Amino acid sequence: MYYVQKTIEISAAHNLSLSYESKCEALHGHNWIIVVYCRAKELNRDGIVTDFTHIKRVVKETFDHQYINEVLNPGLTPGDEGYINPSAENIARWICDHVDNCYKVSVQESEGNIAIYERD
Ligand SMILES: [Zn+2]
């Protein structure tokens, strides 16, 4: 098995819809540190698992200096069917679903607070 791992830092804002009172419901930002893990049993014809530039494009160009609620939910508002609450866990899942050969993503919201999504 071949593996690649890429770490990307972005600045972005979000606010969460929660079933309990939390300061996270107010609009706020983080300097997120995102680690993307990809793997493949066989290398592609270029001899790589996943192009680092592809990973950067998906993460940095999608999220950097953006309002994550709108990125994950174009045209939707909280309460709409299919609305994705932009938690670190859901961001990790979204990235994993959009990067070729990705099986795991960790999203650090602030130092010591990290959410990880890993495909079964
Ligand atoms: Zn937050």
C-alpha cells in the first residue's frame, strides 16, 4: 500500500447550529489545520497516489477565507433538509469525499481540538 499525507492551513469562519447553548453558535473563525491522508494499492500511470496539488486545490481553494456554512450548503439554510452543520467532523467528512483516494482527514479547529473522519 502507498500513502501520501498533506497538511494545509486555512483561515475560515463558521457558526454551528446546536441543540444546546454554546458560544459556537455565534459567527467566529479559526486557523484550521487540515491533514489529508490518501492511499492506493497501485500507483497511477504517473507513479503517484494523489497529486498534492489536487489535495491543495480541494481544501485551500474551497475553504480558505470562506464562510464554511455556505461552502457546505450552497443555497440552504439551517433547518433545510440536507443541511450540513459545519462542525470539524463534517468538514473532515466533506473533504474525504472530495479528494481522490482519500481515506482519512483530520481537522484541527484550535490547538488540541481535533476531529477525525476515517472511512470504514
Ligand atoms: Zn468553531
